[in-house]
Amino acid sequence: MFLTNFLQAQSTKSEYLVRSTVGVSGASESITVRSKSYFVQQSIGQASAIGTFHNYGYTLRQGFIQSNVLAKIIDTNMSLDLEATFYPNPFIEGVTLAFTEKIEGNIEVAVFDLLGRLVFSKNYTATQNLKMQFKNLSIAGHILKVTANNKQFIKNIIKK
């Protein structure tokens, strides 16, 4: 793994390197190198760093790691196995959600921005093909959460 190799090569110079950030989304990992433990947050896809620091042979780029937004959105007391097909994605104004199981009761739809803020919420009556209009959403990535039959469907969506 590239990041592990980078950490091993750099860890010989100082025991104070605790975190390495290379983008916006990714994972966290505890790594032990030469009997020292490091907590590394790795990420991919950041457009640019917001600062660079050079010292003692290190080049560190300061950026940010997005918090675990899904932890705020997913209801851990409810199953994630509501099966559906969502199309089109990316979309311009409207989308269709086609359920593969019989839907009974209301359908709750919520859309969150990538910071976890609720930007759309609406309840619909039971149907197998739900057509939704998201004309007022900003052009960006969002997280769609649909709840029905005491199950959840969560999908990253993009409005273009």
C-alpha cells in the first residue's frame, strides 16, 4: 500500500507524525511501524490542499477530511435492505425510484447535502414507482434516503 510505504519511509525522521491527509473521502486506519502506533486518515479526490508545510524533510499538505456524514443519516435501528432502482443518476430535475418489493404504508424521502444537512423532505403514499421532482436542489452531489416497510435505501445522487 502506497500510504503505508510513505509512512514507513517518513516515520524514521520523527515520532510526531500522527496523521496523514491526502484528500476528502477515504478511511481511517491504525498502523504500527517500528513499535510506534499511528492513526492515519487517508482520502482521495480532494481538488486542492489549503496549505503546505515543509520542515525536517517532511512535506505536509493541510486539507480536510469530511466527517462520516452517513453516520448521521443511517438509522442503525432499521435495516438497510430496502431494494430499489434509482434513475437517472446524474439527473437534471426529476428522478424515478422503482421498488423491487411490495411497498406498504408511507414512503419517506429525505435528501441531504454532503455535510449531512437536510435539504429536502417529503412523504409519499405507497407506490411501486415513485417519481420525484428535485428542481430546487442545488447542482451538486447529495445523499438520498428513502424509508419504507421499516427498511432504508440510501444512495449518492448527483444533480447536474
